[in-house]
Amino acid sequence: MNLQYMSTRNPKIRATASQAVLQGLAGDGGLFVPEKIPALPVSLGELKGMTYQETAYVVMKEFLTDYTEEELRSCIARAYDSKFDTEDIAPISRVDDTYYLELFHGATIAFKDMALSILPHLMTTAAKKNGVDKEIVILTATSGDTGKAAMAGFADVEGTRIIVFYPKGGVSRVQELQMVTQKGNNVDVVAIHGNFDNAQSGVKELFGNRELAEKLAAEGYQFSSANSINIGRLVPQIVYYVYAYGKLLENGEIQEGEKINITVPTGNFGNILAACYAKHMGLPVGKLICASNENKVLFDFFRTGTYDKNREFMLTTSPSMDILVSSNLERLIYQICGRDGEVDADLMGQLQTEGKYTITDAMREQLSDFAAGYATEAETADMIRKTYEKAGYVMDTHTAVAAHVCEQYKKDTGDTTKCLVASTASPYKFVKSVLTAIDEKKYGQKEELELLPDLEQISGVEMPGAIREILDAQVRHSRECDADRMQETVEEILGLR
């Protein structure tokens, strides 16, 4: 039976999986959610020994039910191939008593590759299934990693265009170079004068603009999204948590049925929501530990029940988490309010008009699966340094936020459950912050790109191809715009002006 998807703001708005992937966002501004979370179709013991590709099929076929077996297996095979630098796709490193799930072995060395390697294939397959004859324009806001991973995935994919907006000055130099040097005749990158939330809000407004949609349709275009608001991004992220559990079982690190805690450095809430969905599928997960940086809007939400974006926006050394509006939280809100579209729409309306909302006590009681913490800039740097000094393991700034929060959680609660930390980016993406944390005196005065050989030396990890290729690559994109001129910019790019 085909699993249907509905809007978080109106359950009467429904779509098949392929339609939800194509649309990205529901017509009323809501996010598509499955009508139910399916159960894992295999036993935990059967996960042992499964390849990443086999695990992906087992999980994704339960969600993407209108894709045929042949279509889905083809998408998976094309996504998880030699573009990853390890056969494991997502290997696990153990440091003391903590397990790091390394999600950065793909083409752009960040966890976004895990889903954005497959999304273009899911989307083009969906377009054929649904008889779409328009060119799909992928419109995406990025806090640093989604943009490059989406561009790499969609570059020169027939029937698609991709336009990425990123905050000027709000990403690392490596992240920026990865984007502005991206090849592809269907790729455009725009630096906005503002922060990630401005970019994300602007993209959502463009999706909700009916007049613009009609104008696009008349010219043979339709919008879709590569952000984690697209269910085609979220479903592939569930896979790596299921795969990690199977690997821990296979390696004798845990017993079958033993619970693990999962700590995730959290910005837009998609990565931790995927872990939550894995738990609802039957994966033995204890606590889902939400780790924030100094933009601790999610930490405050879990602590108080009030989501309040009315605060100073902090630029930190973990820029992919510099977010005050976590879009995917809406999917969790919908779940804990009894899947009531009116309640969800009202809360999201309050967020838009007043910048905050408060959930009920009954809703708060349903958040018991979650714990939350945050790391200051000093604590993040300290975690990088002490892990390197103790174990020789070099982690990036986002992973360090999660590692600190995980350690703090264990101290505060005495919980001895084994913990899996989502390691979301290669330290090479944030080389200046990482090496300065390890030894400021030695590395603090050097420019970011000058430090790449130093990181290679101390980490013992060869510089990834994704870094080598940007060092002398031609800058292809230099367009900038104000945050309130995003629509005009899109129209100019598409030749509608």
C-alpha cells in the first residue's frame, strides 16, 4: 500500500512520496510528513553485515512506496558509489567510550552529501513518474554545506536548474570557495547581504508566492527544494542511523536490542529529526541529544517550551548551525500536537508574526525522548584540543559542539548508555578554527588556506580531493544581492526580467 504524505498545516493536502519530493514544500507553506512512521521491515540482527546500499534500500522502500524496486535500487546505486572515499560510506571511529559516525566522506566532505547524492536521482525519477514537462528549479538557502552538496548533486542534471543563496561573510572560506567555483551550466550561486535566516525566509516566501509560480509555469519552470524541508532529503538521512546500529552490532560494540544515545549538532533540525524517525521505526535509541552552539534557540526551547527567535544572531566557528529558525522542528511540533494541522499552523503563524511561540504542557511531555545542551565557543575549541591531545583524533567545529554536549550530558545525568555522535563535516572545511583550537600560538597567524598542509600533517589524513580541487579553481560566481531582492535576482537568473 502506498504511504501518503500530508502537509503539517492541513492534513487534507496530500501527496504521494514522489509528488512530495517534486514539490519540496506543501502549497500552504507546510512541510510534508508521512501519514505514519513505518516499522523497520527487518530484525536488528539482519542489519549486521548489510552494506550501506542494502540498508538504504530496506529503509527507503518503506517511505518511498510509489517508487518501484528497480527505480529505487538504481537511485541508490548511482548515489552511493565511488564518489565516497570509503566503501563503508559512513564509517564509525571510536574515541574512548564515544562513537563518531563520520558522515563526511562524500564529494563535498559534509554530511549533506549523504542525502544530496541521491536527491537528484529521486527527483528526476519522480518527474518522469508524474509526467512533469517543466524544468525543475531547485531553490535553496544554505548556511554553508547544503549549497555545495546540492550544486554538486544537481550540476548538469538534465531538466533541472539550481539557485543557491548563502550569507555573505557567514560561511568559512573553504565553504565559500567550494560554492563560487562550482562548475555546471545549470548552476547559480548568490551571496546575500544578511544571515542564513534571511536566506531561508526569502526562499520560503518565493515558494509561497502564487503570482510568481504562475509566471514560472508560463515560462516552463517549477520550483522545488534541496533543503531538508524536502522529504527526499530527510528520508535518506534516516538510513545512516540504522546502518550505524548494524555496524555497532557487527563489531560487537553493542548487543542486539541494546539502546544507544545519539548526539547531533543541530541547526535546521533535519539531522536529529531523522534520528527521531529511526527511533520511531523501532531502532533501539535512548536519548536524542540536541547539541547547539551559542545560537541556542533549540536548547532554550527544550528547556522552557518556548521557541523564541527574537535574539542576537551569533556568528560562530560552527557556521552551519548559525540558525535561529529551525525549519524541521515544525515536523516534530506536528507530531507532538496530535497531528493537528490547525494547531501547527497557528504556532507557525505566531513564529512569523511575533517571532516566538509556546507549546502546551501536554506537548512538552511528549519531548521526553530529547535532551539538549549547548557549547560556547571556548568549550568547542577546548573539545577539539583535548580530543586531539588525548587520542590524536581531529574533529571539526560542529562535531566538537556535539562531543562537548555529549560529555556534559553524561556528567550531568550519570547515563552510561553508549553514545553515537553524528560527525557532520571534515575538519578540512574549517581548518583555521580547528588548528587555532589545537594551538593558537603556532597556527593563529596563518591564513586559512595556508593551514591545509599543517592539518594534513597533524591529522595523518590526506587532504581530500574536494579541497585540492578548489585551491586553483576559477571563481565562476560573483553575484550578490540584498535579502529583500531575492525574487528579482531569481527572475533575472531565469530570464524572466
